[in-house]
Amino acid sequence: MPLKHKKTYEQQAQQKISSEKASLTLIKKQPRLDYLLRSRCRVFFLVVAVFAMLVVVRSGISASRGYGLVATQNQAQNIELENERLRVEIAQLKSPQRIKEIAETQLGMKVPPKMYFSHER
């Protein structure tokens, strides 16, 4: 009987050692899994951060282009108003009444008396 107990004791010890080895191998493998998970999380975070920065930069570019467009539209509107003002001024300067007044006052010209022309047949 002592041999039987010895074998069982040895078997129990072997089982205990093998279970401890198995738990140690699980413990040893676990940090490696954490390292892989951490590295994947870091890569995922970096990808998300890069996409977020691209979205922010793109929004900034769109906003600056929008401001530039509004400024260009305001400038075009001001130029159109100035153009209309200049057209009115040109029309006033070309008016026959103004030309007659300048001719009479500054140049000393006179309007001829009314004359009638007839055609001979």
C-alpha cells in the first residue's frame, strides 16, 4: 500500500505541477495579448485622430473659402453701385441742357434764332 500511496502522491504532485505550469503559461501569454490589444487600440486611436484632424482642417478651409466668397460678392456689389453712379454722372454730363449752359456761360456762344428751311421743287 505504501507504493500505491506513493504513486498517487507522485501523480497528484505531477498534476499540481502541470496545472501550475498551465497557469504560468496562461499568465505569460496574457501580457502578450494585452500588448497586442494595446497596440491595436493605439493604432485605432491614431487613425481616428488623423481623420478628426482632417475633418477640422477641411472645415477650416471651407470656412475661409466661404469668407472669401462673401468678401468677393460684397466687392462686386460695391463695384456695381459705383458703376451705376458713374452711368448717372455720365448721363448728367451729356445732357443737352448742361452743354447749352456751358456754351453760353463759359464759351460765349449764343443759340441761333429759329430758322426755317424750305425745299424748292
